Amino acid sequence: MNEHTAVEAPRWAVRAAWASALSSTVGFIPIHAVWAAGIPLWADPDKFKDWYVEGGGPYLFVLSGLATLAGILALSLIRPWGQIFPRWVPLLAGRKVPRRTLSGTAFAVSVFLLGYTGWAAWLTAADFTDEGIFSPWIVVYGIPQFLVWGIGLFMAAWSYRARTAPRPAPRT
């Protein structure tokens, strides 16, 4: 019998986590998978080819893998397996998931994503030319997608942190 029980996430946190998870997977991975496959969609074909040959393909596959992990991270903030290890996890089944590790990781990733989004927006606005590998118009797609990803993850982490905070023992 499990001595711990998971605390259900409020609806707004569930929506935020799902928005983040979908943004990181359905929003991010398809376009990056196209590029990882060597297809220069919305890119200068000659510059893309050189970049791809120099390691761009493997880099994009790694980014897509990290985006998948970020989607799982977002969902772990609202699902019971984000609070209590499932029974199929050897040696940890039924134990509490370290809340600081999970929430700290989620906050760190969300801050990184939001910082990267701001940097990318500033960089694009400062030099909106067709000199780069990818069309500068890709930010019209990328910036909102990264904002949803980062803000949703931050909100879900905030809820997770509040729901899993240690409660003082009741006075008798």
C-alpha cells in the first residue's frame, strides 16, 4: 500500500502544463525534424547545406530529444507520477519524487526558454535581414511558440511547488 497520495493540480495548471507540453513537442519538433532530415524549409539552401554538414543535423536531433523531455517534464508537474514514483520504477516505487529537483528543473528550463525567446526576438529585430541561414520570418512562428512553452512550464511549476509544499503538522 502506498503511504503517499498525489495532490491534484488545479485546472489552470493542467492547461498550462498541456500548453507547454504541446508547444515543446507538436510546436517545436516537427519543423526541427524537417531540418534535421536535411530539408531546408524556410532556409537558404546553400547556407543550410554547409551548416547541416558541419553538424546541424545531429544538433537538431538532440534538440528534438530535449524538447520531448521538456514535454514530459511539463506533464510530470500535473500527473501523479510527478509526485510519487510509479510502481514500475525499481527501488523508488511509491516514494515521493524530490519536489525541489522537479520544480527547480522546471523553473530553470522555463527561465532559460523565456530568456532565449527575448534574446532571439531582440537579435532578430536588431538585424532583420536575409543574411542568415533561416528566414528571419521564422520568429513569427518561433517567438509565440517559445512564449507558450516557457510561460506554461513556469505556471505549472508554480502550481506544483505550491501543491507539494510540506504542510505543518496539525496541532492537537
